[in-house]
Amino acid sequence: MPTIASLHGLPVTPLAMTRATILALFVTTPFALAEVRSIANDRLTVSYDDASGRFALACPGAPPFLTQGVLEGDATDAAITTVTDPVFGAGKRLLIRQKDHSTCALDLYPKLPFLLVRKSLRNAAADTATIQNTPLARFTLDLGKPAAELRTQGTAGLTTADKNPGSYLFLTLADPATRHGVVAGWLSHDRGSGVVFSEIQDGKVAFRSRIDYGQLRIAAGKSIPLETLAIGYFDDARLGQELFADAIAKLYQIKLPPQVNGYCTWYSDQHSGAGDETSIVELATFTARELKPYGFSFVQIDDKWQDGHTSNGPARGFDRVRPDGGYHGGMQPVAEAIGKLGLTSGIWFMPFARNYQDPEYKDRQDWFVKRPDGKPYDTDWGGTSLDLTKPEVREHLKSLVKTIHGWGYDYFKMDGLWTGSATEQIYVNDGFRDDHIGNHQPFHDPDVTNIEMMRSGLKLIRDTVGKEVFFSGCNLSQNMRTISGAIGLVDSMRIGPDNGTGWNTANDASPSLVSGPARGTRLYFLHGRVWYNDPDPNYVRASIPLEHARFITSWVGISGQFNLNSDWIPALPAERLELLKRTMPAHHATARPVDYFDTPLPAIWRVSEERSGGARQVLGLFNWDANARPIECDAAKAGLDPAKTYQAFDFWAGKPLPAFHGSFKFEVPATACRVISVREAAGHPQLISTSRHVTQGIIDVSGETWNAANRTLSAASEVVANDPYELRIAGLQDGGRTWKPVAIGISAADTAAGVTATLGETTDVLRATLRTPNNRQIRWSIRFDSLP
């Protein structure tokens, strides 16, 4: 059987074919040589030169931003066709045939701002071919700037094009000065792991794309569709990345469950590891009382609850409880106790690897993937990869997850996911590193690829336990092949390595590149679209300086990413517990790093939304340096109107700041933050902040209106029981008038429920306080007099 390590001239596959569907092609023009052919939609024009076999991509009325595009291989002819895709609808296609009877397609769809590059690879040999990897396309990019002034953003972080080691899933080239840029990313991940590389050639940035399969078999005379690459140009490449994530979500029909907030036992300063049955019930009881009203919703038990030997990593007897551990009554009673408190029970396990040396596998060695020398496919810490194509293994996995779910656990933290792809552990993995994917004997089903096997395992678990179980994946940094193996199949994903209480990790090149925020920032556009980014827990324990604890929780609260804690919460001082209350639950507004293409770890995040009845915007300013410094930015770059004046309020300081326009500049202490609500001056009083959450109105306020006729500001606020809720009203000296509060009112229903409302001090802002004995939405209004 011939083995082809890398095929050049690969054809492109229709996207729908990569998902086992059939595309309908219509109105195909005759194949014949022509000098240049082109198709267009409202965003892009792609042209193909028959003579040179190269393609170019441009926006309407502009020169090409993609030049010298090459689909590797020898083309014979080309044609323009129309195509109907079950996901993206009717579109246009440039179809290129190659000498080996492979086909390449360049597709444009009316509502998709990307060119889709698709291939169908044919094996023209007389025997079955096994392919490890295959290039898809290479192309030169022109953003009108010298290559040295441009930056690539990918899984390896922000670098110059010649320093990027290669990026999994996507790679973006952008001009930091304007944010104009090109996004190239792998849309489908059914059988292969896509990578994009960059370099500088003749003063221009060049990209090349490749799909790694490990072992992809193509029978003699047969064709196989490959993965799909998307390429687009955007005035703001951040928005391009978000649209890329939206396209992935559309393709895989991703509908995420509500985002949850909770606890992980692993790093706790008391009762760490898996904890024990007594401590877990104590913690659950405390958090249900103190934090559940603020959005806390689950308790997850981590490693060391399970039985088995600890050779080469954790014990892997996940169907039974460790006899000398802390769960003498088993795992079910603890789950039941957590459930009775109204919280979800979570548990850690490794679904796709076992220890081949454990006694129960003595006569089941055929359950494991084998290396070429016949030894079990064992990896550091991960253990031995199960052959998930073997029916007996699949039945074992089904039985295991049924058992765990039957104990009462509806939150699965699934670690070591890369083992399901039978690849090496290369922790910490960000940029491309050769993991020799495919360095194993063929699986029980040799037609299944490495990525396909991992995906089949996750699908099996989902089919077994149902949609009600929350899937928390862990983690990308063990091997970035996990991206392709998990997209569309998990609800959250650990996007970085284990952190520490300071969020630093020795594996980072610089101690300032803290693990969770670094990865959560570069992959921010996946959050809430493809999965919830999990940066690992935050910490507020008393041993951490209060300012730094505020810094950590604020980054999670502002970025909106997965919110976990791993302190012994019952022992937290009141001011530390307060940090958790003010950063839960996650907001669902738009959060973007402002200086995303300027620095590897952005200092400025902007959160914005309009649901609450007014355009609310919050600036999160994060000083990652060891020295105090000013953080400043032009208003326009921060997404603010440079012609407008903005009122500002500092959440943690609890006070207003001077209004600004055109730009802002705020001093921020070392390794600390400021969270500042900003609103356009409206000429009348308006709500600038609330005490409930760092987003200052975004999660708790709706329907804010100003009635000019009776000079009344009104809204509805979601208020937590027995938590004094402060309204901060700005604009008391605005519109050429002085606005004096006269009275505050609440609805009759609120009064009957025991709600009280009082006006407080009036300095630069008016403060009013709402109190309620029960969680409820309170409708309030404040009437003003005005003086010239």
C-alpha cells in the first residue's frame, strides 16, 4: 500500500460534502481555456487565471488583497458554475480540474464574507493511498504596508509574519494602525486538523495552509473531500474573526446552553484535589446561600476521587470510587446533596485514555492504540489511548458515562481530550509543533482518521447522556489538535494550561503573559460562539493582595469568559467574597480587546450593549506591568465617538471621573485594573453605574428612559435579596441646566413586596439605594427639577 506523506496540488471539496451531504450544481459552463475567469458577491471578487493557474481575491473597487494564490497541482481546465450549499445557500463557484482528476473549488455565497477554498482529492494510483498531511493553498497578501509593519495573530499569539511558528484553526494578518486585515481559517474539522503558516517573501507576507490527517486512506480510483478553508478581508479584522466563528457555529449548528458559574476543587487552599464528601457538602451549602443569588450554579469535583493505579498520570478507574479517598459513601450521595441545594453537580474524568497496565486490561490489550513497534500508545501523563473505533471500547465508554451520569452528575469536566486523537502530548502547545500525527498502527477501523476518532468519542458521550449534561473540555494546551477534535462537541473549553494563584505559569516566555488571559484574549472571538472560553479558575484568597485579586476577577467579569473559582470559599473574608459577587454572572454583551493587534496582552477591553435602554459601554483597563503606568487611547480606536463628551464612573473606586472627549488617559497601579463605565453626555440625568456588577447596568438594568415632559428617569433593575443596590445618576450639570432630584418612586407591587427606595447624597452624581427582601425586578423612577 503506497503511503503519501504530503500531497501537492490538492483539490478542494464542497463544504457540504465534508459533512456527508451532497451539493447540487447547476448551470455549469463548458470547460474551456480562457485567460481570466471571475465570480463575485457583495463583499468579494475572486478571479482565476487559466494560463498561470493562479487566483486573486479583492474587495469591490479595490486592488487585490490576495495575490499570487496557488492551488497546488497541475490544472487542466476551469469553469464557472452555480452551487447550492445546504448551510450557506445558493452561490457561485470557480471549479478547477487537475491532471490527476482531483477538483478544486473557489466558492462565494451572498451572505458569507469569505471565499471558501474546497478540495476533493482523488487517488489515481492502483492501490489504496494513506495520507499524513496535504497542503491546500498558498497565497501572498498585500495590505498596502511593508511586511515589517504588519502582525499575525493566531494560536501562537501576536507576532511578525516571519516569527510565527504556525497557527492551528486560523491565522490573521492585520495592520495594527488601522486594524485592516485578512482572516484565514479552517471552517470544517470533520476528519483533519488545519494549520496556517506565514512567512515573508520578497517583502510581502505569504500564507500557506495545510491539513494534517495522520492516516487518511483513499481507495484506488476514489475521491475524498477534504476540509474547507475560509479567507476574507475586513476593515476591522477582529470583526472578521468573529464572523469566522459565526460561520463555524452555523456549519456545525452550535447552540450553546446558558453560561454557568461555579467551583473547581483542584486548586483549593483547603480540601484541594477532589475534596471529600464532608467538605463538598459544606462548600455547596455555603455557596448556595451566599453566592447562588448572584449566579453561582455548580460545584465540580476534580481528580483523585477515582480508583486505580497512578502510573504515568492520574488513576483511571472512573467507574468506581477510590477506597482510601474521601468518598466512603460513593459519589452519588454527594451529587444528591448538591442537587438538593439547587446547584449542579460536576465531576472530572478522562474519557479517552486508560492505564494499559491496570489489571482489568490484562486481557484487553487490543482495546488500545498501538505504536508502529507494537507497544501501547502511551503518552506522558495522558496514559494509553483507547481505540475508539473498536466496538467493545465504545460499549465500555457508554457504560462509563452512563454510570457517572447515573450518580447524578450533569457537568462533565473531560480532561486529556487529545488522547482521543492518539497524538503526542506536547504541553504547553500554542503555535504549531510537529506531533507526528499518524505515528501509530492503523486503528481497528483503518478508514477513521485521528481527528475523526476523537470526534466520534465525544459524539458517543453526548448521544449517551443527552443534551442536559454540560461538557467542559480540557485542554487545548495539551495538544492543539483538540481544537479540531472538539469544535461543535463541547460547551466550554480550557484554552490554556493550568494556572496559579497569580495566573502566571513557568511555561510562558514572559511571566507577564499570564496563561488564562493570554489565551483567552487571542481566542476571544470563539467565546460564546463556538464554546465558552475557560481560562481556568480565578482566586481571591486572603494570601493574594486585594488589588491583584480584584484584577483577576475583573478580567473574567469584563471579558465575560468562563467564571470558575478554586478558593475555600467558606473561609473567605467578606471583602474577598464581594469580588466574586460583583463578577457573576457572565454578561452577554459584546466584549472586545481594543489593542488586540498592538500588544500580546492587551490592556484595554471594551464592553458594549444597547439592550438596557441606553448605549452602555464599559472600559476594562488592565496593567499587566510591575510598575504603575497610564493607560490611554484615542476614543475612536476604543469604539467611542471622538466628537462626543463621555461621562465616566470608576466601579471599584465607587466614584465619578472627569468627563472626556477625543481620548482618555487613566493612571493604573501595577498589576491592577480600573473598570470604568462611560456614557455619552445626554443633556439630562442618566444612569452611569450600579453597584450590582462590574458591567454597571449591563446585566441588571432594562428599559431605561428619560421623559422630558415630566423630567423623570425610569428603568427596571434586577436586585439581589438583602444586597443594597446603589444607582449612580450622572448628568446633574448637563444640557445647560442643573438637575435637582425631587423624589424616587417604585411600583405598587414592589412596595407591597417590601422593597424600599431612598435618595442619597448628591455631589458629582446622585446616589439612590434600593433594598429588597427577595430577589426581584424593581421598577423605579426618579423625578427632577431643572434650573438654568
